[in-house]
Amino acid sequence: MAEDRQDEQQEVKLGERQGEVREERRGKRLEEGQSKVREVRFDEGLDVRQSDGREERQSGRRVEGRREKQGEQDEVREVRRDERLDVRRGEAQDARHDEGLLDMRQGEVREERLLPQLVMRREGLAELPPIRLPEPGYELRSFQPGDEEHWERLVEKAFGWRRGFRERIASHYYFRPDRVLFVCHDGVPVATACAWQETEWGEDCGYLHMVGVDPAYAGQGLGYAVSLAALHRMRLDGKDRVVLETDDFRLPAVKTYVKLGFRPDAPTEELQARWREVFRKLNLPYGVKVSSATRPGSAAAMNEDAVVVNAEAHVYGVVDGVSAMLPYRSPAGLSGGAIAARLLAEELVAPDPGLDLREAVLRANAELMRRMEEAGVDVAGKWKRWGAVFAVAKWCGTHIEYVQSGDCMLLARYRDGSVRVLTRNQVAEFDLQALNAKRRLLESGGLTGEELSARLKPIFKCNRDKANAPDGYSVMNGDPALAYTMEYGRLSRANVVRLYAVTDGMFHFIENDEDPRKWEKLADALDEQGLEPYMDELERQEELDASCVKHPRHKKSDDKSAVIVELPGC
């Protein structure tokens, strides 16, 4: 909204001149009122003196009559004077009310004018959460003919100033109806956002523009929903990153943008100080840097992984969906593993600073059981169930809490460079048993791929049946026993500078490596290369070992997800 500043400055000057005119007029009205009051008082005094003189000269009857008449006149004058005072008071109150509203809006504009706008960025649009509206009666749609007035009304209500849709939006070179989005309630637009582009940021960069919500509908997550819809639109338009501009005093908006994955752009000390104050007011940790990435094992396959980045509750981690051995697709085309992973991820991104990780996992676990039963899954056999494993951490200021199951891993790096492994790969020994059996069958020769799968199936079923068993491993598969088998704990935050959460697709080359420093080397590689380049190189190595001989594994490439959290200085 930087293009509107010149108009806002003119509006402020015009408002100041209008305020001066109102002040002058109000002063004149007050002087006239005071003059009228003095005249009334003078007349009253003169009438009293004249009445006294007549009382001395007139008889009792005439005096009594005069007194009655004088009393009536006094009452009339008193009523008229009270009416005039009430009118003047009412005019003054109306003037103060109008000036208060105008000053409040002008104050926001002046504050916006005094400081350059803040910039926030979001890198990557590949993994956006689904759009969810709060309740029935709400719908999402794009611009339609006749929405000009709706947009202008929303902008005036949200920001306190008027903008013409034709001048500000329709005349822009990037305008297209499907890039102007509305959330409607009972058919009436109550929130809006533009999936925009501005040349100064580059053609591959989207611009989240003119996000506004009717104040009567605040607090229902509509700003988040319409902004997320704009991000989905920008992804369809080929954007791979997004930028926005906002202001220090728009705290609810900044909180929404953080939840959407935007991060402050603060290249100078002055901007860092402004952002630090904004985050302090929002009770959010400033200085936390988060990198996350996820991608499917192959372009043709569904990604059953999910990443968790919940800046509002300081929760970060990864989830790896586990599909049943029997194929399943939901009406939306999701596998059982994808459903399980998304259920848990959605539970963990709740904007609740008091979020309890263990309780969140158990809620998702119970919901997963309900979903499986609803879909007709035979949950009596563990190998038929959907599931998910996970590694999630929560920064609590003085300490770090975590939960983990399966083969997802959590690592912590300390100030001295050392790496601490917080979790254990609970699945490694069972995977190794299956891999050794597969190797022996291949060495025996003469088996087709179908025959090989049939021979291995009993081993896989046996391993699945060890889910949440005393001699097995933990997995979120609807079993209440997860409450006792998942790992959870806490560690001091002292001297911890970085946290890593990774799914097994990031480390299956080293999963069975006996090198005691393998996890430290993984953390080093992630730090040196960055997430996306590391994944690129891993995929290149997978292609070179497509037959899985050099690095034994069940498939050439698995889904890959990771989150790295760099904590602010101690």
C-alpha cells in the first residue's frame, strides 16, 4: 500500500484544515451563546428592579398580579435558556465526536506516514495448508461485476479511508478478477485480499495486497482465510515466494501473517528494533529463524509428509504418514498416510501458546481412529490401519519440550558446535530385518518382482503388528497405547542454538551406518548446504543408486521433510 501514501498525506492536510474551520466555528457559537446568556441575565436584573419599584407604588392586588405574571415570564425565560444551553451542549458533543473519529483515523494515517512500511517475506508456496472457513454461511469467491462497491466499503471500514476500486485495482496492469478474492457471509463480502504483483519485487514474487476485514467480523480468522486463498492463487500463477508491506501498529494483521509463514525482513538495526518491539507486543519470539522444506519421493507420487511451523505457539516439527498395506484413497484423493499426517499437523498448528504437545498428539490419534472407522477400515488388524510418525519440539523460553515416535528424528546443536541426538530411531531394527530378508531372496535368484513382494509381505505384516507393542515401536495409528509408547521430554534451553527435525527420507543412506558421528555429520551437511540444496543432492545420489544396492532401502526415493529452527541468542 506504499502507493497510497501521497493521497494519505493530502487527506491528513485536508483533515487538519477542516479541523481548524470547525474549531473557529465552534468558538463563534460559544461566544454567541455566552453573549445571549449575558443579555438574559441583564434583562432579568432590570425586570427585578422595575418590579421592586412598582411593588412600592401599587396596591396589594396589583402587586400580586404582577408577581404572578413576572413568575410566568421567569419560568418561560428559564425554559428557553435551558433549551439554548442544551442545544449548545449537543452541538459541542457532536463536534467532539466527529473530531474524535476523524482524529483517530488521521492519527493512524500520520503514524503510517511517519515511518516507512515494514516488509515481510514468505519463501516457498509448495506446501500450503487447505483453506477452511469458520462455519456454514461463509463462502470464498473471486471478484464479480458489481463488487466494486463492496470492495470500497470494506476498505473504508477496515482502514478508515476511501479508495476507488477502478483507480486502485481495476486499472492496475496485473488486475484479473480471479486475483481479487472475497470471503462472503450470507452472500455479502466481509473480507478481501488481492493476489498481486509489483514490478519492484520481481516476476517470480507475489505481493499480498489490500487485506481487509469488516470490523464486525473480526476475530473469526477471516483475514487468515482470505490471505491463504491469495497465496493459493499466487502459487497457481507460478509464484514461488511472496512479499507484503504492513505497519507497526497493525498488530492483529502481523500476527496473522506470522501464522501464514511470513517472516520479518530486517536488514538494518533500525528495522530490527522496530520488529523486536512489534513481536514484544504480540508476545512472539523475535530472532527465531525457521527453515522448512518438504517434497515427495517422486513427482508422480503423493507426499505423505507434513511440516509443522507454528510461530504463534513456538511449535516446530515434521510428520511422516504411514499408509496401510491395503490401498486406500479418500474422496479427495488422499491416502491413509496422508490423512493421518495432516490430522496431526493441523492439531499442532493451533494458535494456542499453551499448546500441550502430548495432548495434541493424543487428540489427533483419537480422531484418526474415528476417521478409519468412518471409512470402513478393519482396525482389528494393525497392518490395515493408517498411521503417522513424528518429531516435534516446542520452545518454551527457558526450556524445550518434545514428542517423537517411529523413525523421525530430533537433533540439537549447542553453542560449542556439538550435536545432541534427542530421539531414537525406533523402526531401524525392523527395517533392517526386512532389508536383510529382501537381500537374501534376491541373492537366491529366480524371483519376479511380484513373487518377491509376496515373500516379503508376511515380514511387513509382522513388523506392522509390533506398532505400540512392548517389543515394537510407537506410531500414531488410533491405538490408545500411543499414550505410553511415544517418547516425550524436556531439556534446558541453555546454550542450544539450533534444532533439527527430519523424516527418514532425509537420512535413509545413513540409517544403518555404524558411524557414531553420523547424526552430527547430517546436521553439518544441512547447515552447510541448506535444506533445498541438500535434498537436490540426495535425489541425485538416489538416481545413481536406483537399484538400491549401494545403499539398501525399500524404494529408490522416499518423501523428504525437514525443519531447522535457529533460536535467538541466549
